[in-house]
Amino acid sequence: MIEGFSFLNAIASSAELAETANTLTSVPEMNMADTVLTASNIWMMLCTALVFIMHLGFAGVEAGFGQAKNTVNILFKNTLTPVIGIITFFIMGFNLMYPGFVQGSGNEWFGFAGWFLSLPENGVTPEYADSGGYTYWTDFLFQAMFAATAATIVSGAVAERIKITSYLIFTLIFVGIVYPIIGSWKWGYGFLDDMGFYDFAGSTLVHSVGGWGALAGIIVLGPRIGKYVHGKVIDKPGSSVPLAVIGVFLLWLGWFGFNGGSVLSADPGKTSFVLVTTTLAACAGALGGFITGFIVFKRLDLGMVLNGVLAGLVGITAGADVISPNLALLVGFIAGILVVLSAVTLDRFHLDDVVGAVSVHLVCGVWGTLAVGLFSVDPEHTFLNQLVGVAVCGATAFISAFLIFIIMHKISGIRVSKEHEESGMDSHEHGIRGYTIVYDE
């Protein structure tokens, strides 16, 4: 009886399994599309969070390389930058960057899709993700994080002497208007896209645009008091080397979302390839900064190694999906060399950049964009197209930023007083210090 009972149970179980299999094979195709969209959307939301954490990385790098007396001021700026950037992008920036240009029209350079967000009919359905892999809301938030990053780049260069109000006004205009218009020329299907210019994740559209803004800022502001004396460069020790290191590693972590999310889906092959080239370029950049720093300064310069990591990351960002891993090493290594040589050159011209933002983001952003024309596996990505894109975006970003700074300088001044700069902006503008040591009496 027991054996017969087991045999009957086996038959029943087989029937149930067959019924389950038939049910699975009859799942509607739309359910599979929903599953793919959900997986891609989860990945894109994770990448959004990783890009967001980069703002903490920028804050750590800037506060670590900056002087202790200005720590709170630096952190204040880096806290409000994503706040202003995201809200501004919500109000108008997103619709400036994606104004509805028709791909292939060939002559579109400015457009505006209206104020605030307007959910398309298919915004939460798989149809919206035909060329992406995520919802309308995720699309906005991911791009908003990129926008705020461009302004944060400027913050590090102009630190320790710019008025907080001037910086915030600049951020409002630069992120709200300048950055999205330039971005629309490629990512919004504008004329640079039609021309054949390629920038996968923003070596030019994010990093060098921010770098050009930083260069304009340090030119108008001038160097910090006592930075250049009788032709000599006077080092101003940062407040915390460990904090700077933590900041760089947070930025490296965030870059997995910055570049990995720019695949715009959870495609396993493309995403993993991009993460490999990104990581290899960062490692090679660190070696380039280490070796060149040792040759130039005759010491094991940690700052140049850290900036070398960031240089490699910026350099590969434009072509992370079209440059082979072997050549990604070369792109990163050259970026690490360039970041050191650029820092030395800026000092010779008395251009005071507190964290090396111009060297990392501008110089290496230009290099990485041009490298696409040299090393891309796609023959349509020509060096000439890349050069034109770099020139157009660079001229627009620099001139716009320079005019913003000059106008503010003429109206109300953009630099703090000599007294405030020498004694530190924390106590004057914020009433607290970043590092307070209390001794027992």
C-alpha cells in the first residue's frame, strides 16, 4: 500500500509540474517586458544613488585639501550645490537639455520643452524605455545628479576666497541654463549629435564644462593671499589628508554609477565592459600621477596619485563603451601624466586651483574626448568631430562662466575681504569651525 501510494503521489506531482510548466510558457510577452524594465530601472536607480554619493566625495576632497579655517564654508557650498542643482534642473534644466529635438535634423541648437516636469503618457511603461530601460522619473533624477556635478567641479577650484552668495548665484545660472543647453547639443539630439560628436558619459559635457567654469572663476578671482610670493609657490597645507583620500575613493565608487548608468539599461555585457574600462583607466591614472609626480617633485606625492585616479576616471568617461580595455589603460595613464603637468603649468601662470579641478576635469576631460577619436572601435567617431565638439562646448562654457563671474564682480564683488580670507571664512560667515579641539584645564 505504501509503495502504491508513493507511485500515485509521483504521478500527481508530475502532473502538477507539467501544469506549472504550461503556465510558465504561456506568460504574456508584456510581463517579460515589464520584468526587463524593472531590472533596468533598479540598476539605474542604484546608479543614481552612486552618482549622488559623489557629492560627498567632492566634499571630502575639497575639505581635505582646503585649509582647516575654511572647512565649514567648503562643506556648506558642497551641501547646497546638489540642492540647487536638482531643484533648478527640475524647474527648467531637464527640459532645456531634452527639448524634443528631432534626431538627424542637423541644425538644432536651442529648444525648451516647458517649465517643470511633464509626464509623458508612456512614462512608466516599457514603451518609454525603448531606447533606455527605465522610467521617466528615474531618467530625470539620474540626469539631475550629473547637472549638479558640473557645478561642484567649480567649487573646488574657487575655494577659500569666493563669497558664498556669489558661488550660489553662479551655480544657479550655470546649472540651470548653461550646462543643459550645452548638453542638449549632444544628449538631446542637437547639432553636435547630428555631426557625429561622441561623449558617452560626459568627459566634455560634464567634466570639461565644469572645468572651463572653474578656469574662468580662478582667473576672475585671482590667487589666494600668499599663494605666490616672489615667483615661488607657497604650499597651503590641507586640513585632512585622510579625508581627501576618503573623498577620492567615494568618487571612484560613484563612478561605477556615473559610467555604468550611462549604458542606460542593465544590459549585462555593455555594463560590465564599461565598468572594466573605467576601473582600468583609474588604476593607470594613479600610476601615471605617481610616476610623473615623482619625476617632477622628487617625492612620493600622494596628492598627485589621488588626482591621477580622478584623471583616469575623467579621461575614460567619454569612451568607456567604445575603447578597449588595453587602450583604456593607455588613456588613463596619459591622463595621470597630464594632470601633474597641468598643475605645474597653472602654478607658473599664478592660476590658483585649490584641489586641481581644472587639471583633473578640464585637461583630462578634453584628452578623454579626443581619445575617442583616436582609439574608438567605431570608425564614425573621428578625431575631427571630437575636436569640433570640444572646441564648441569649451568656448561656450568658458565664455558663459567668465561673463557670469565678471558681471557679479562688477555689481557686488565676488571675493571676500582680506581680513576674512586671512582669518578664515568659517568664523566670519558661519560662526563655527570645522575642527574644534577642547583642552581640559
